[in-house]
Amino acid sequence: MSYSLTSSRNQTFISTLREKGLRPTKQRACVYGVILDKRDHPTADDIYDRVKRHLPGTSFATVYNCLETLVGCGLVRQVNMDRSPTRYCPNLSPHAHFRCIQSGKIYDVEIDKDTLSRMQALVPEGFEAENLDLSFSGTGTPPHD
Amino acid sequence: MSYSLTSSRNQTFISTLREKGLRPTKQRACVYGVILDKRDHPTADDIYDRVKRHLPGTSFATVYNCLETLVGCGLVRQVNMDRSPTRYCPNLSPHAHFRCIQSGKIYDVEIDKDTLSRMQALVPEGFEAENLDLSFSGTGTPPHD
DNA sequence: TCAGGAATTAGAATAATTCCAATTTAGCTT
DNA sequence: AAGCTAAATTGGAATTATTCTAATTCCTGA
């Protein structure tokens, strides 16, 4: 029953971890997999629920550990909006997030290269930005949902 | 001993609250004042400490209540970076934040009109953004500090 | 196969924030 | 100025997401 990744995902997964000298465990694979399978923005809680269906013995601590590892490897991204629980995102391309105040749903928003470099240019002399986060909140009525 | 605002601040403070039918209490004035006096990015905890020096009886709940009120009125801004405690900011002009990973300090970063409107333009059809947040993190060695 | 470090586990601990019920206060009315 | 009422404040308990801890289990290389 233990979750298995598609072979292409599995290759990315294994090689990325190995590069950092980390072990590709079944829990890590499962956490990674459930985030990729449903391309939403699950919380650690959501992920825990999904993982438990495949690996019932998994603990919360493990989910957090795995998430930290995966984020550290750049396999998933962390999304923090206001004070709400951290969410995790399989979309690795540079993008912003939009949160609908009514539904709580989070949507990816593409950032074009030009706007991205303008934003990066805002960082003043003497500062070196490793990370950029852009998020919007408001109301959204997406065409298909 | 109870804190008093400068008269120009006091006018803004009183009229802004009155517009919303809210009472300009001494606790609210004090919270507002200590944020404006030291133009840094204090946490609720920092603010609590400062307020206590002027109004020793003040409780934590009140500080949180006042902050919520002031943010709701637009008198101060709330700054959330990752999971770290919420910070409060007296700078109301549109600006981004830069957090230095080493020192934990937060700096304001100006956003020019042009870049701002480009960012706003990223929001797709069917979505209405009420709020935009841009933040950077990395290392910073500002000239004077 | 075995040793030793890495990963996982359950549950306790932490930290920021919110909730609650009781008390106090501000701003009318008279 | 005194009384009234809703709004604000208070202390402490509760909540919630997350992290820590110490014990156990699991990989992986020798």
C-alpha cells in the first residue's frame, strides 16, 4: 500500500535528495507525492491526512520533518500568507499567490520576467535578496472552479 | 504619566477612530504613539513592553485589541514575514519589506509607482486584489545602522 | 550481516495569539 | 453632574501551529 511515485518524479526525488546526502525514505516520497498529486496548496494538516491514508503509522513530526527537508532541497515551496498555517506548493516556477478572502483558496499568479526583474531591482544597494515573496489577497471568481 | 500624543498625531488618531464610530481610548493612543515614536517594526511583545512603561496596567489582550483596531482603521500596517511574530509598521506609503536573515531586522523598501502598477497588473481577470504584499529576505549591510 | 548514523515516532513543550466572562470606562442623556 | 449603556479593557485560560525530546527503528556502507 505504501505510496509510490511515478518514475519520473521518483528520479527527481531521489537524485535531488542524494545530492544533499539525504535519504529518500518512503515518508519523504509520500509527502512529496501527495503534494504533487493534487496541485493545490495544502497545509501540513492536509498533508498529514493524505499521507496517513498511504502510511498509517506516520506521525505529525515526520510530516513536518519531511516538509522541511523537501523545502530545503527546493522540491516544494513554502507559502505563508498572513498568520494562517503554512501551505506547501508544488509549483517551482517564480510566481505570486492570490488568496481569496471569502473562500480561503489560494491561486498561483504568474510573474513575467520583466516584472520580476523590476521587483528585484527594488532591493537597495548593500542588500542581497535570496528570496522574494509577492502575494495578493482579495476576492476572486475564477472562470473554472 | 499616561502617554500623550503630539497634537497633530492626536487629531489624525481621534478623527480616524471617530469616523468608524470607535472610541479614542488612552490605551489605543498609547499603542499608536509608541509605534510612531520609534519607527521600527515592533512585535506585539515589543509594543506591550513599551506601553507598560506608560500605562502599567495594560494587558496583553488589550495590546492585541488595540493593534487590531488600529490596523482596521489603517493607522498602522501589519507586517507578516514567514512564521515569525507579526510586526507593526507606521509607514503607510506603499512599500515592501526586506528582512535580514542574520540580524532579523526589517527594513522598508520603496516601491516606485511604475513597478507597483506592474505588480498590480499581474492579478488575473476575475480577481480583485485588496491587498498586495511584497517582501524580500536575505542579507543586508545598510550604510548607517 | 553488522555497526553507526539518519530518520521516524509519540507525546510533551513552546510561543503567538485569541477567547472568555467579569469589570471598568467613555460618551451620551437628563 | 449623575446615571445609563454599549464599548473597551482585563487576567487568565484556551487554542493552534509548530518544534523539541528522547527513545526506537531503519538504511547503507563496510
